[in-house]
Amino acid sequence: MANERASPPRFAAVGAGRMGRGIAIAFAYAGHRISLVDLRQRSDEAWQRLQAEAKAEIEASLAGLAQLGVIDAAQVQPIAGRVNFVSAADAPQALAAAELVFEGVPETMEAKREAFEQLNRHCRDDAILTSTTSSILVTQLAALVRLPGRFLNMHWLNPAYVIPVVELSCHPGTDAAVLARTKALMEAIGKLPVVCGASPGYIVPRLQALVMNEAARMIEEGAATAEEIDKATRYGLGLRFAALGVVEFIDFGGCDILHHASREMSASIDMGRYTAPAIVDRMVEEGRLGLKSGSGFYDYQGRDIATYRRDVLSRTLGELKHAGLWRAPAGETLS
């Protein structure tokens, strides 16, 4: 154990803010030691203050899990103890030892450029470098990276130590072996990596921004109150999308249903917001309607449809029961 503690961790989160702390918890929870690296030159007093603040937040987050019965209270300190707090002076050693590095400095190109100058200088050539940016394209950042084939964006969803999905955004030069290795490392700590191209908004933010803006717009228009919208989304929209993916949901109901609903709402609400994309119109013309036609966005040929429908129902019932909304049948006739 002493030798293990003496060697620097294999993982490093650069930037000791909220995202870096969440990533640190995710790795520590999975049993790994991780360096939480601050690259900014600070006075000793400022560094001690930042370190104490980060340590307190990490311990508080873990204590919250203990209060909910996810972990034992006795596990809080051992898990938190796997996070090594690294000042700018000690950053070169921590970066040189890491095989997977997460850049999480402020969302400006200047800050990113300064961070990657240090990563380029100190990280070893076979280390995978990632950026947790939520707003800058991977193709823009790749130009800052020495040996860009080892670079990709990795978008975590908050809280980073709770939500399983991490979105991996690759640029054309990202090495396939690097992507495979990154996915394997994330899966090993219990994460669910999903891959997307160099597109603004990744997958989740791009979808959820539309939903959130439309909800705010409905309140603005007086269509419904915030409380009614939240009930509808938690126990209608959200519950169904917890059991079915969005694209799976299109196929399950039928691409033609989306086609007709989009046509009606584009005419009655807003053409720009509700006009269906060309792919939906094309699929309807080709008769690729989803589950009922045997093909849609997915191919259902040779699939046991009855078993699949039963599985979807089981998933939905599971969500209902978790929400406390499933009721047993009445024991007698009431009227």
C-alpha cells in the first residue's frame, strides 16, 4: 500500500472547480486515486483556501450520498482521501504520471490555450487528453493539442459523480484506438459513454435546450403554469423517455405520427420550431414507419416484437412504481 500511495495517480482533473471536483469524486468512488490539479499560480494562503474549499465540497457530496443510504458514513473519508490536491508548483509531476487527463478550466479560448500549453509540455505522449467544455467545439480545441490524435471532448452531466452518461465528441483526427481506450476506461468506473461528432450542444444539451425553452415559452404565453408543466414532464414526458430513448420512442409510436403532429403544430404554433426535418418526411414516403412496418430508425426484422413490447412495458411500469404512481386494481366494483 505504501508504494501505491507513493506513486502519482493515473488520472488527473485539471481545474479545481465544480466540474473537476465532480470528476474526482467519480473516480474516487470507483476506487481510483486521482489528482485534482490547479494550474493557476496562487499565494500559499490562496492555495490553502482553495484546497480546503474543494475538500469540503467533496466530503459534503459524499456525505449527501451517505445520508441517502447509498454509501456508509464510514466510507466518506476513505473515498475522499483518494483525491490528491495538486498545486501549480506540483502539477508537472502529476500530469506526467496521468494516462487520462480532463481539462476543466474556464470556458474561454485563452484559458484553454494556457492549460493545453502546460498539458502539451508535461503530459506523456501516450496520455489521452480531453476537454470537459460544454461550449467550444472539439475541432477548435484540437489545434491547441500536441499529438491531436489522442484528444477528444468529454462532456459530463451534473452531478458528474451521479449521472452515468458522458458524451464523447471526436474530431476527424481522433485516433480510433484512443476513443476505444477512453470508452473502456469510463465504462470501468461505471459510466455510460455515448459518442457524437463535432456538433454544437453535444446530444443532451441540444435536446434539453429545446424542451426548456419551450416550457418557458408556454409559461410566457399562459398555456400552462410552471407547476403543471413540471408534473407533465416528470410523470408523462420524462417517465416515458426514461423507459424509451427519444429515437426509439419515434419508432415505437410511428414516424408517421411525428410527421403529422409536426405538420399540425408547424401550422398552428410556429413553422420554424415544429417543421419536421427532411429525414422524417423521407422515411414516411418510403414506408419506414418504425415498429409497425418492420423498419424505421432501427431495423426490426427478425426481432421478437411481442417480447420487445413487453420489455418496454416492464421498463415503464418500473418507472411508475419508483415514482409511487402505480396503483393495484380495485378489489370491488365501485359503481
